[in-house]
Amino acid sequence: MSRGRTRAALLAATIAALASRAQATALDATRAASASANVAEEARILQLARRATFGATPELRDEIRQLGRARWLDQQLAPGAITDRALAERLAVYPALGMDSAALLASYPQAKDGSMAMDAVGRPGRVLAEVSSDLVTRAVHARAQLSEVMTDFWLNHFSVFAADGPNRWAGVSWVRDSIRPHGLGRFRDLLGATASGPAMLYYLDNYLSTAEGARTRRKSSGLNENYARELMELHTLGVTGGYTQADVEEVARVFTGWTITPLRSGRIEFVFAPWLHDGGAKTVLGRRIAPGGRAEGEAVLDLLAREPATAEHVVRKLVSRFVADVPPEALVQRAKQVWLRTDGDLAQVMRTILESDELFRASSRGAKVKSPLELVASALRAAGADVRLGLVPARLVADLGQPILRAEPPTGWQETADAVVTAGGMVTRFDVATQIARNRVPGVRIDASRWASLARGAGGVDALAQEILLAPPSDATRAALVEARDAGATPELLAALVLSSPEFQQQ
């Protein structure tokens, strides 16, 4: 071969080698980018699962991964289309849930000594116990998880105390009829359902509120401002929403005559009593409310639901619940504009929040601490629990400081970190985690043997933590688990330690 041909061959070989290396480098870069994108998407899936449900599980992660986040969220935002026969079978053990007020009063009469008897079948306290059990069971097992998270949110936003007077029976319709069906609907519909809910009318004394001088058999008469004040301060405009004491008085006059039937009638229902209503002229937020009986209240609810201050107040609370205790301002304002543009369409507002960049930022991961209900439900979900009877799990929530439907102030139970994290509370959280990990919760079945199979071998600590957390534990948590294992801790205790770890306590 001539020198020229040799040089040409070498040049061709060099060019081919360089091209091959460039292709390999490009392929490696593509693979690295793809792997990086997959890791980022897995983190987003896990974050969505943690915030839009009562706890991420391997099965839920795989479901979101298979459907894609957008399609899964579409399904969750339309809970009425989700069929859940398995859940219906679980809830069939609570007969009170399907009864109207007349049947409840007849089936669960007041004891002669006035006692609540929370778990005694046939007593009013049992009704609240079944409602609480329903909420916990749904939190653990419902396929429409976002609907249940929203139900919990609204039960605190429109808080009532359900362990007193007629609310011992009215709690059923409060959750079943007033809150859950509207949690992802239009805010105005939800506001109307709560305004006419017997539980709210009793809790905030509006059932006693009458025009001055109205003739009534109630124990007192005259104007009561409790509901009017909380309607504007807590339910709609917020404390800085621009209303005045005069507005409170005018709204209270508007809602005179919105009352409930007395217990002696054998039922607990909303009724508008025109003879108790103040029919005079009224002005709310500078706008005249035309005389019209019950229609006046509907007009005020229309007005309040559409106020920008209401959008600001409620959206800020939603972003705080789902993203961070201190809500990102840019997201609050975007979601507020969606609210105003869609006339308070809560599904569209929630889509904006749950698809936001702010939700998936690294700074938002682990930025929320689980409330008592969230902790109990997520621990049961992580343990693969089969909740056959929710009475004791509901008691565990109460043991952690937030008994369901029994917050006495109208602000409800708070769920920011400063409200739920205390030294004593962390001890109780560990006790609850231990009961769950050891299958010691009556009415709940857990296969505790799974912990032993996971914890077996040199990598057992990591496998156990990964199964529960769906992510590697922090160095500190892993060190604590290794130390406990080396000291002879049982697999059940190791599982309890993971359920008590900072990573699991956070969302």
C-alpha cells in the first residue's frame, strides 16, 4: 500500500473512531438526561401522592406512574365517577351513616342519665363514633383519596362541635350531605350547604337568632351575631376582608329565621321561619339587600362567595394545606385568579395547586408535618392495614390531640407544624406507631410478619425503611435503625421507629 493510501486509510479510520465516540458520548448524554428526567418525575409522583392523599404507598405510586400524573389527577378531581364497592362494603358496618335524622333519633335515643356512651350501640355517642370511624376508614381505603383530603380540609374550615345537643345526631348529615359532596364542586354550593346545615345552625347559635320582639318558644330570642361573624371572618372574607361591625349586625339580621326543628319534633332539619325573620331593609358591604325572607340569605351568600377577599382567604388556606405552611405568594395569586375566573370552581383551583411548580420544588418536600388524622391514616396505609372497624383508629387520632369533629373553637383543628408538634405529642406518636407496627389496634388487621422478611439480612434496615418511606432514609434515621437493630430490636420495633422518623412525620 502506498504511503498516500496508508495515510488516507488512517485518516478514514480516525474519522470513523471519532464519529463512533461522538455517537457514544451523545448516547450516554441522552441516557443520563433520560435517567435524570425519570428521577425527577419519580420525585414528583411521590410528592403528589403524599399531598393529594392520606399517604403514599407502593401501589399508589405504581398507579400514578402507570396512568401519568395528569390522568390520575383528572380522575381524583372527579370523585363522583370513581366506583368503590370495596369501600362501600367496609362502611356497611356503620348503620348510622345511612339514616336520616328521624331514624337516628329513634335508633339512638338519649340515655336517661344523659351519658354519651361513645361506643355503646343504641346511644347518641355511638353516632359520632361511627361518623369518626367512617372518616378514618375512608382515609385509609378510599380510592377517591383527594375527595377525602378535601373533606378533612372543609371539616376544619367549616368547623362544628358534634358532641353536644342535636349535633350528636346531626353530625351524620353534616359530613354526608353538607361537606363531602361539595368538596371539589363550586364554593358557593358548599357555602350554601353549610349555611343551612343543622349542625352549623346549632353550633353557632343561629337557630336562636330572631328579629327583635319576635314571639318564640325557644329559651331566648333576639339577634345573635355568632354565625354572621364567623361566616365573614372564617368561612369567607377573612379577618382582613374589609367588613365592619355594622356588616356583622346586618348579616345577622339577614339570617334571622334560619333555624332548625326542635328535638321534640322527632327530626333535626333546617327550616326557614318567616315569623322570626327581620324583614327590614339591610345593607351588607355597601350593597342593598332587598327584602325577601330566605332569599336575603341566599343573596348574601352569593355576594360573599364572589368577593375577591373570599378567594384570597380560602385559596391561601388551601395552598398552606397542600404546599407549605407559609404559602408561596405567587401560587396564591395564580390560584386566586382561577377562582375568580371560574366562579369558585374548587376542582380547577385544586388542579392549579396540584400541578404547580411550587408543589414540586425541593423546598416543598417534607415542608408539612402530618396532622393526627394524616399520621394515623398514613401509618395504616404504609402498614398495609385492613381496617374492619374504625372505632379504635379514630380513638388514636383523639389520643394525638385532635378528636374528630370535636374541636370546640370555630377555627377547627390547626394543621401547621407549630400546632401539631410538641414534645409530649411526639411520644404519643411513637406509641401509636408501635401499636400499628405490632398489629395491636383492635378492629384492624396488619400482617406484622412482613417486617421480619423485609428486615432480614445485611440490607434489611434499608429495605424496611424503603418499603415504608418509598425513599432512602436520612443518614440520621438509618444510623438510629442500625443501632436499634444491633441492640436487638425486633422487626416490629424497627418498623415503629421508621413510622416515627422525621421523614415519615413529614409530608
